[in-house]
Amino acid sequence: MACKWIALCPLRRFEEQGKLDNKWKKQYCESRNNWKNCKRYQMEEKGITHSDNMLPDGTIDENLK
């Protein structure tokens, strides 16, 4: 089962633009229940605003714009 936010996640746009390796999607978004470890997922579930360029591990990638 994939993360329920995968279709709406801005990281998919960065991936399509070639700015982000799809390893993030494989490691977090599509991994069985591993998406629960994604900081983006955790913040989304709590209704906490987060930047589009925040990676699943919580780091901010300034190159993603």
C-alpha cells in the first residue's frame, strides 16, 4: 500500500522535472507502511504546514523550487 498523499505530494512534480531522484518515492511513498516514517506525511496528518521542498526525512532541499 502506498501513502494516501502520494498523488498530491509536490515531490512528485520535482521528480517529473528531473530535480529529485525517485529513490525517495521508493523508500517512503511506495514502501509498505514506511510512509508513516515520512515527516511530510506526519505533518500533513496533523494539519501542520510544511514547505514543498521538504524531503521525507525532514531536511529542506533549497535546490527544489
